[in-house]
Amino acid sequence: MTRKTVRIAMNGVTGRMGYRQHLVRSILAIREQGGLDLGDGTLLWPEPVLVGRREYALKALAEQHGLDGANISTDVDAVLADPSVEIYFDAQVTSAREEAIKKAIAAGKHIYTEKPTATGLEGALELARLADAAGIKHGVVQDKLFL
């Protein structure tokens, strides 16, 4: 089986939802199960790049979960400029999300974000339009809306 690594910038993983729901219960769970079999002989291997404001917290998470310490950054712009990072995930506070997602779209990254995508309808619509115009795949977490 061919292993395809997908590097995912995960911004906001030191917060409760970013950490528990998305890093631990999603990305790390997929890794613990050996990756994701795509059914065509390819195994998808998610490689998180932890992004946030507090380097010490990012280092602690990386160490706790056996992640490569080189895959942490407090510089979201540098991570977005890295061509090996394909996906940008945002779990920051909502007020910081819209600007970061715009930067990720401009950098050509596919987007997955916590809800809400922006602080208002117009901002959310603008993000969707920008992503569509750039040919960016994009989605919003809604797995807990129907519990």
C-alpha cells in the first residue's frame, strides 16, 4: 500500500475543541488506527502541524502525543507559505477566524473550520465566495449540531 502524507495546519489546537475534538478524537485517532485506507491501494496519513500563540503549549502537546516537535509554529503566515501544507484547519476564537481563513485561501490551502466561520453572515459568505473562486475545497464542522 502506498502511503500519502497530508500535512494539516491545525490552528487553535490548544483550545478545548481544537484539542479534544479535532486533534485527539479525529487526527490522532486516524493515526492510531494506522491511517485511512482510500480503497485504491493508498493509505492517507494525516500529519498535523500545530499552530497557535503559545509555543510552550504547542511543544507540550507535541511531546504528549509523540508528534514531531518540528511540526509546531507560532507563525501562521510561515505555515501557510509552506507548500507541503495542503489543508488549513481553524479552531481559533471566532473573532480571529475570518482573517486567518482569508490568508489560507490566498495561500491556496483547502479549508476546514470550526463553526461559525465568521462573526456575521456577510463575512461567512465572503469566505465561501473567495474559496469557490480560488477552487479551494472548504467545509465547516457541524458534526455536533444534531446531538
